Amino acid sequence: MSVSATQKKPVKQAVKQVVKPKVIPKIAPKKTVKQPAVDKTKDTDGDGIPDYLDDDDDNDGIPDHLDNDDDGDGIPDDQQVDTDGDGIPDYLDDDDDNDGIPDHLDNDDDGDGIPDDEELDTDGDGIPDYLDDDDDNDGIPDHLDADSDGDGIPDYQEIDTDGDGIPDYLDDDDDNDGIPDELDDDDDGDGIPDDQEDSDGDGIPDVYDDDNDNDGIPDYQQIDTDGDGIPDYLDDDDDNDGIPDHLDDDDDGDGIPDDQQVDSDGDGIPDYLDDDDDNDGIPDHLDDDDDGDGIPDNQEDSDGDGIPDHLDDDDDGDGIPDYQQVDSDGDGIPDYIDDDDDNDGIPDHLDDDDDGDGIPDDQEVDTDGDGIPDHLDDDDDNDGIPDHLDKDDDGDGIPDHLEDSDGDGIPDALDDDDDGNG
């Protein structure tokens, strides 16, 4: 509902944002170790089973595909390999095959002519990972497995684009080019702007593609953040932290608030810092299609129920009214019963920035969902009548002078306590 000119403070409204399903970045294949010719007589643990047939060469109870010291000599296997024989073991060598291409950019680290991603077989089942839908043989399909290699480390924590030893999720400069990721339009330094990346080569940039790997399964159905076997789109607690997602402002548990991760145009600048979310040259506050999806903002319909989001009390169609799902400060108390939404110590009825986003509340209300906030819009309900001539600014069918926000029978224009909070 819009705010009439006579109200002291606008009626609080949740600022709705259509979020494109999260996209899991491709995980750089683990470095493949080039093996010497198989010695079929070698039996490290002397158990009568030659190593090439034995899944536990040193008989330590750890299967070889999970054991980083297969021969039990106390030296990790990855510290013994020196592919190019230059005296620098591969784990310290940034060019294992000495071909002049740094390993983090080389898809054939060992120089054997076979791409690394075709050599890796995490579970040792004879099916290379790129053909295997269960790389670690744990019974969870890879597209639902948050730890596809079964090493105990979530996949998103293993990606290290620039090979600097700092995983991307902790690294503010993934490609080590000196430009912070939030300002970099080519985070991975591959020469392709982030908003033009096309993982499956189908001609649709990943930022607009609902099936980045072209496997026929929509991306949003493949994400399982907590690896519990329930994909996020069916899971009401994606990160398994005990806080239902509709009350959790960090659904994936990565320490970054969800509203700071949305980047509609894939330019490396999150929407909350970007004044042109779709990179069309029109500032968002003047743009009637902020996300550039071709659907005017006031016609967006997230749950496909035929009711535009700005008129729909349940945008995601989960049966829970939207106003009961907003929890600005992530304290577990939804805003509609929390008198300090942003936990800044100022009661909401005295706070002109209830959600603590730095934007005054009266500048966030957009009654007609046209992308122009009411304080800049001379036709709040988009009915063609300028607000100063319109007796029903918000188009709700109730004349402005009869609006009664708290339903106490006293019109707001005559009510000293519009929201009825005492």
C-alpha cells in the first residue's frame, strides 16, 4: 500500500527482489597425477593382492582413492610426484609439465595429451569423473552432492581460480589481477567477461541460462548446499543451520548475506551496490525492467500464479505470506513481530531506515512496481492520473482520506498512531 501525504511515516513494505536461481561455478578439476607403468608384481602391504588390484595398498584401512599416502611411507603421495622431472615436486611446481602454461590455466597439467578432467577418477571405479554421476561413490548423485569427491571439504571451498592457496570463497581477488571481485567484470581472469560466460556453449550466457551444463536438469534443481540429499528448492533449511530459509538471511551459510550475492547482470558488482542491475545504461530508479529479463518489473510473477509480485502476498507460492518471511536482521524474529528490524537499537516506529540498508524507508516504497520509487513517481499506482490529482494514489480502491493502516476505525489522516503499535 502506498503512503498518503498525511501519514507521518510510510507503511512498511518488504522490498521484493526476484532472485535468479543460484549458479554453482564449475569446479576446477583436481590435479591429476600421471602414473608410471603399472608394476603388476608390487604388493606394498604383502597381503597377497598386488597393488594394481588392491584398493588399500598399505592396509591402513583407508581406501586408496581416499588415502593420500597409499604406500604408507609417511610421505603424502602428492609430495612425491614430479611430472616433468625438474626436481620440483608437483605440489610446489606451478607448471607440472614444463610447457610454459601455469597449472591453474592448463587443462593438461601432466602433458600426456589427455585433458585432466578426462583422467580424474575419484572413486577408482574405472569410470572417469566426467562420465560418472557419482564421483565419490557415496550414493548421492554429483549434481545433488555438496562434496562430490568425498574428501570432507565442500566443493565450493575447494575452488581456487588463481592457485594462490586461498579458495575463491575466501579470496576477494579470485584471478589475482589486483581488482577486487566485486568490481571485476572478469573474476576468473579467462578473458571472457563474467556476464558472457557460457559453460555449455549453447549461446546463452550462464547468467541467463537455467541449465548451464546442458544436462537437461534445471540448475536450481541441482543445488544441495548442505549435502543432505534434499535439493535446495525442496529444502527449507539449505545450510542446515536450524534457521528456516524464509527467516535466514544467509541461506547457503557462506557468511555473506543473500542480498549481497545477487548480481543480475553478472558484472561482478552485486545488485545492492549496482545502480544499473541489468547493465542497460538506465539507472535502476528510472528503469522499469531492473533485471533486464524483458518482463516489466510491475509484471514480474515469481510463482507463476497470474498475480504480479507487487500485488501478490505470497510471491514464491509456498503458502507463507511474504511479510511473515522477511527477517531483516536475521535474528530469527520475522520483521512483522520485531520492533527493531535491523537490530540497530532504534525501535522501528522511530527508525526511518527499518531494514538498515542505508536507504530511507520512504524511498523504498514502489506501489505500482514500475521500478520508480513512489517518492520520485508522480503516478504511484500507474493509473494515468498524477498523484496530486488522484484521490486514490495507491490504487487499492480506498480513497486516500479514508485509508486506515491499523484498522482501528480512525482514518490515518486523523490517527496519531497509524500503525497501532502504541
